[in-house]
Amino acid sequence: MSSETPSTSPSAGVSKAAGDKPRVAVVFGGRSSEHGVSVLTAGAVLRAIDREKYEVLPIGVTADGRWALTSDEPERMAIADRRLPAVTELAESDAGVVLPVDAGSREVVLSEPGQVPKALGEVDVVFPVLHGPYGEDGTLQGLLELSGVPYVGAGVLASAVGMDKEYMKRVFTSFGLPVGPYVAIRPREWESDPAAARKKIVDFAGEHGWPVFVKPARAGSSMGISKVDDLAGLDDAVAEARCHDPKIIVESLLRGREIECGVLEFEDGPRASVPAEIPPVSAHDFYDFEAKYIDSATGIVPAPLTEEQTARVRELAVAAFEAVSCEGLVRADFFLCEDGEFVINEINTMPGFTPISMYPRMWQEAGIGYPELVDRLLQAALRRPTGLR
């Protein structure tokens, strides 16, 4: 498939002279527990962006929230000795980077203590490859909306809903999408009356059965998730989840196959990819963080499904994308249960995006390679106005 030409309308945000290349700020890292995964994604995106077509400005956010101009060296953004990379290893100096907050300017500024701030030039589009809170959850998207800078991916509301597993499921249910049993424990519940909150979980398990999965409500990359077989392991699982988010969600075990499907925004609307299957990982109790990123567990693409099952999961993936009002991209995760019905588990509005991640692999199988996928996302962002225009 061929890539589209950037829009030349003011809403596309290309403020340079005719013929100049759009400038892309790739923002990565961040304050969430998915910092290292975000750096991995950034390395892959930086390698894939066509430098004949775009200028690139890599901006890293350290784990403590400092924004820094980083070296454009994707080869350093990789796992080494089972250790994830970090922005601090890539920052070029102690100077901070300031994104525009004035809708009349898209100038990025480098600010160093004791020095006159230095303008780095205007940014035409931001590719935010931040995973988790403080990046994927609508916070950065809100800043970019205030600035009037186009960006890749979901807007403020869709990003926030896509990050919060409780409200995501509530939205899905309101649109008639099938979800599994769950119960949410909000921060005040656990902090003010842990005994009552614990009983709420035990009653849920009594109704739907053990084991249950205890998860941070607003985290991704399988961070902080525990499979709990009985009451004895519950408090430790809750403590682990609350290390990532004071709000937790408890889900019942759904017996069946794990199926994923990508959604990508085209000029005529969202379309679903070839689906994939995540097979059981022998060394892991479930598809956890280490299975995904450290041990590189491999999914099956395409998933061995019937034509009817493939059509159904693709239909549900697009329906989930539309229900949350997503833009750009989504990976939708499902269970194909033993009764033959699909249940949607969650969506990711900025899924893992390395070339070996499931989202790019599914589109590769559908005929869109990684560089073209990155280009399509940038072109979609450049076409789309910010705010309510």
C-alpha cells in the first residue's frame, strides 16, 4: 500500500516553507514503570522513520520527569544483559527540553541552568511512544491539545479510558461488547477499610471461582499483575499491584485462547489487522512482563482461527476502537473462550511497538511493513486537527 501525502491545510500543522520536511518529535521514556519498554519502542521507531521524508527530534523523559534532548542512536535503545534501557543513558546534557504550551507557537526550547534558552525549532507532529501513566493516559495528549500540536494516537478521553481498565470495561459494556467478570477496588476503599475491600474480592472469587488475577487498574506491559490461587496470596498480590497504581482491578480466570488484533486508522476509517494468538508460555504462569520483553515469547501470526472466528474478532476490535473514540492505532486483546465466544479483555492505545511486538507483526502479515506503519501513523496525525476543530 502506498503512503499518503501530508495535508497542506493549516490544521495539518506543517509550518515550514513548501518543500521542507515535517519535523517529528519522538517523545519516550517517562515516569511510569514502563519506562524501559518505552525506550525500546522509541529505538524501533527512530530506526524506521524515513529521514528523507521527515526531520527527527528525539526527546526523552527521565524516570523522575525531566525532559531531555537525547542522542539519535537507536542501537543504544535495546535490552542488554536482560536489562532495559533508560533515558538517563541517552541524554546529551543536563539541559531540559520545554515543549510549546502556547497555541500560537510550536517552538521547542532547550533550557540549561545559567544559560540563555536555545530554540531548537518548530515541531510539526509528536510521536508519543510513552507507555502507561504520564504519557499514554491522556496527560501528554492534553498538553499537546493546548499547544495545538498534532500527535500520533488517541486523544485525551480515549487515552484516559484506554488506560483505566475499570472505565474501559464500563464503556465496552455500554456499547454491548462482551467483557469478563471483574471488580475494581479504588484507593479509598483499600486505605480506609482494607478488611471490607478484601471481603469484596473474596466474595467475587466465591462467585466466579479461584484463581483470580489482581492487576493495577492503570498500567500496562503486564506490570504488577499476579495470579492468585487462594486467599493466602491475596494481600501480597494487592500490595504488588498497588506499587504501580493505588487503584486495582480483579478479574476472574477466563479459560480459553488469548487472541490479539490490531486496528489502524486509514483515510476511510479504522481497519483491523490479521489476528494473532499468544500461546501458553511454559516457563511462565501467564503472559507476564518477563515473558513479553525479557524472554521474548513469540505469538502465532496469523492466529489459527476459522474464517468466521477471524471475521468476528476483527469486527469486535474495530467496535472497541470506535466505542472508546480512539484515533491512530489500538491493539485489542481477547479471550476465545471454551464456549466459542470472544470476550474482550482490554485495549492498548499505544501498544508495544518494537518490530517483534505483536501489533507491528500483525500488520506485517497484513502487508504493511514496520516503516510504512510508522509513516501511516505520522500521516494520519498530520491530517487530523487538534482540539474541537
